[in-house]
Amino acid sequence: MSRRNTPLAVCAVVLALLGPLLPQRGWTQSYPQSVTDLIAKAKAQIRTIDMATFKSALDKGNLGLIIDVREPGEYADGHVPGAINIPRGLIEFRVWSYVGFPGRLDMRAKITLYCRSGGRSALAAKSLQDLKFSNVTAVDMNVEDWIKAGYPLVRE
């Protein structure tokens, strides 16, 4: 390697090492095809709505329990008004108190899930469906598009 190319090589190595630690905003996330396939399979088995339908139902108060399945830091940076935060990795364990368990468990409770780009909400919706919840919807949208549209976000 010539001395002239050394700084570029060093930058490439540093970015490769730091990439997973950088915030996801503005960065394109790529996954193996198996992840894309898993999300597509989940979306084919669940009910989804787009951003416009989500916004309209939000305005009408017709979404039931709104769950933001992103991580707590993402939620604190800005979430849809009325949404609670249950991260995708904990949904199967933390949803129960919101649907009446143990007293009056309602497996038909209307639940609407969203995340940053639609992947985690689809997987979370599939998990809830597998637990026998019957009225679950995942929002297939990108939060950046929500922000660009000027729709409301609550910041904590």
C-alpha cells in the first residue's frame, strides 16, 4: 500500500469498526437476505397499514393501544402521541398489563405497532399474533417520512 492510500485505508477500517456504534439516522442499514425474507414473510401473515391510514386513524382516535417497539432511546427522541414504549425484544413479556392480565385479559384488544421502518413492528405483530392476539396491526412506514410530513412527535 502506498503512503498516499494509507489515510483512506485507515478511514475505511475506522468506519467499519465504528459503524455498528453510530446512530442509525441517515445511515443505510443493510441486512442479509434472510432478514429481509423473514420480515416479508411476517408481513404476509399479519395486517399492515400505511402511514396515511395510520395518521388518519390516529386523528380519529381509532388505533387502540399504540405501541412503539423501538428501543427506549429512539422512543425518547420522538414518538407518536399516545404511544407507549415496549421494545420489540420485550413485547411478549410486557404487553400483558396493557391488555388486562391477569384479571380481565382481552386477547381481542386493538393493538397498533410501529417502529423506525416497519421491520420490527411486523415481527412484533407476528409474535403477538402467535400468542393468539386477534386484532393486531403493524404500521408499514418510515418514521423519517412521518417527520418530513410534519406529523406530530412527542419528545421526552
